[in-house]
Amino acid sequence: MALETVLRDLHLWACLLCSLVKFEYDGCDYCDMVYDCTSSSFDRIVAMMSPEDINNFKPGVYVVSVTGRLPQRTVQELKRRGVAYKSRDTAMKT
């Protein structure tokens, strides 16, 4: 069975902001807007086993590229809070 099929069958979603991969029903450890701020289309998985080596990360699986963009209202709210948003969609020109 191909890895792509396994990942689809697990209903995994990646956060458009932090790239954390979770099951659809679990949401993101960093935010609660699972359907507005996540995508089921992503590439290249990386596992973070020792987050103490990198500030502000939780243990888990992250992706290098996630397809999609955050809603404009979310980007504006992040900006208001002083959080810079950088799209992780390598297919889009930003």
C-alpha cells in the first residue's frame, strides 16, 4: 500500500500556520480553527522528537509544505497580535 493512501485513510490534516500534522478530529495543538486553518494536502513529513532543542515546538509530526492559505481575517488577527505569517505552500507564489 502506498504511503499516500495510508495518509489519506488516516484523515490527517496539517495546520497552515505551524505545519503540525494531526488527525482531523484532534485539531491543532496551537489553534482551534481546524477547518479554517488546516489542509489535508501536504508534502514531506518531519518528526520532531526533541522539541527542547528548538524553542516553541511541541513533539509531533510536521510537514515541510502544506497547500492552502489562511483566511484573511486570521492573517489580520495574527498581525494584530504581532505574529508574522509565512505561507508554507511551496506551490504558491507569495
